[in-house]
Amino acid sequence: MADMTRLNEEVKAKARTNRVNAKDALELVQAQFLARGASGIKGKLSFDEFSKGIREVGVVLQKEQEQELFKLFDRNGEGTVDFDEFIRAVQVCDGAVTVEDLTKTYNVKKHPKYISGDWSEAKVYQEFLKTFEVDGHTDGIVTLDEFMAYYAAISCSIDSDAYFDLMMRNSWGADLAA
């Protein structure tokens, strides 16, 4: 639990920095909500609730901009924003993972073939991305669907949340026990 608290604080701190550099309304809303931490959404947000919420976190837009932003959040077009839609919209991600994205989070220094000198850092990243590709389609970009399919298949072999957590930390080089 302490790790989650620290991770939440790290996300909030990074989001506060990102608010200053936001390029558009979506980036500003993402940063503002993430800066408040993981407090969650209960039920679904109507446009009016969404509009009130973004104003409460300091994002002031014209009504047309709010409506456009709401449509981005309302992925299924039902006229409301549920928790999953909200989380997907505030996650700072373009929906795909590239080698460039990996260089920010994945630690190749522990990979056996990197250690032995058989593979370069770039080769480790490329091979890592290939594990997510399906049906021989290797374009160096992992889409959300490819990512979800990969982890759905892996989750079948994981006995507990603790083991999954350990596996992810080891795989991603995340040393959160400071």
C-alpha cells in the first residue's frame, strides 16, 4: 500500500509540472485531474457534471470547447462519461507505445542479452515490442488492443496479484522499494 501511495504522489507531482506545459485543453484537463490524485469517479458524469468538474480543477473553457472535450471523453457516445472512459481520457497516452515511449520507462540494463553485449539498447526495445505484436504484424508500435490481448493471455498464468506485481516490477525495471 505504501508503494501505491508513493506512486500516487509521484503521479500528482508530475501532473503539476505538466500543467504548465499543456499544449491544449485535453492536456490541461489530464494534468489538472491527475494532480488531484486517484480519488475516483462514482457512476457516470453528465455533460453538466463534467463541465462543473473541469471548472473546479481550474480549467476555464468556452462552452463549445467544453462540449468538444466532453465528446473526446465520451468514447462510446452515450452522452455520459463513465469511470473507464474518464481514466482512458486523462491517461497521458496517444493510444500506442513506440520505442521512444519505452526509453522513458523500460530499463534494458537488466536484460541478459544487453548485459552480454549480444544486443544493443535499441535491439532490446525492438524485441520487447515484438512480444506484443499479433499475427506476424510487426510495425514497432503496440496498440491498446495488442497490449490488452497480451496481458489478458499472461493473466491466465498468474496465480496472485502479488506475483503479477512482482513480475511487472522485474520486467519494467521498476524499483519502488526506496
